[in-house]
Amino acid sequence: MSGPQWLRNGGVRGLDAVGLDLSGADLSGGDFSESWFTDAVMRKVTLAGAELYRSDMQGADLSGADLTSASLVRVNLDDAVLAGAILDGANLVKASLYGVDATDARCRGTRFQGSSLLDVDLCGADLTDAVVDQNSFKVRVDSRTAWNGLTGSLFGPVEFVSDEEAREIAGEELARWISERGGNVRVLP
């Protein structure tokens, strides 16, 4: 097995990786709780099953990263890039996602309970069977965004963009709109 000793030992809690380029690294199953990945370049990194509790990933580029079943509880992902990332089964309870580019991200079965998703681009994202619970959910979506099986409750509004227009959908209209696309959420006032 190659790579640094901390990687061979399954990770390091409190790791300082601010601004580092970890692109393509396999960090699967590692414990990186309370670590700093601020502004790190982590394109196509594999963090499947990793523990990232309370880590700071603000501004990190996680394009195409595999975060399947990762624990991202209370992680700061503000201004991160998650374009094309795989977050299937990931736990993002109480995570902060402000200004995130999550275009074409796959979030099947992802738990976003209590998370703040503000100014998040979810165009082309797959939210199949994802769970929300009292989430701030001011996101941008398009006709490619998949909603099938999305359950829970959220605060809107959602901005729907198409070639012809961009329009805001909120309240009961948003609940119906998501329902028509296979989801079942309660939109909170």
C-alpha cells in the first residue's frame, strides 16, 4: 500500500489539509473528524464511508468526489464545489451548504436533516429517496433534477430555471410541484 502513513492508518482526526491538492486520493473509511480541508482541491477523491464530523470544507473543490455513505454531520461546505459528486447514503445532518455548486450531484438516500441549503445549485442533481427535515432549502433546480422519493419537510422557495425563464416556487405550490415529480414533502411557512 502506498501513500503517507496517516493515510495507511485510516486517517487523522484534526488533519490540517488547508489548500492542499488531494485530487484522486483514496481516503475511504478514514476518520477525518474536525479536520480542515478549507480551499483544498479534492477532485475525484474517494471518501466513501469516511467520518468527517465537524470538519471545515469551505471552498473545497470536490468535483466528481465519491462521498458514498460518508458522515458529513455538522460539516461546513459553504462555497464548496460538489459538481458531479456522489453523495449516495451520505449523512449531512446539520451541515452548512451556502453558495454550493452541486450540479449533477447524485444524492440518492442522502440525509440532509436540519441542514441549511442556501443558494445551492442542484440543476441536474438526483435527490431520489433523499430525506429533508426542517431544512432551509433555497436552491436552484431544473427539469433534470430528480425528486422521486424525496421525503420530509423544508422551507422554500425553490428557483426553477429553464431556457425560457427562471421562476420562484414556494408554499403549497412547491409541495404540489415536488409531489408531481415523485417526492412527498411538507413545505413549512
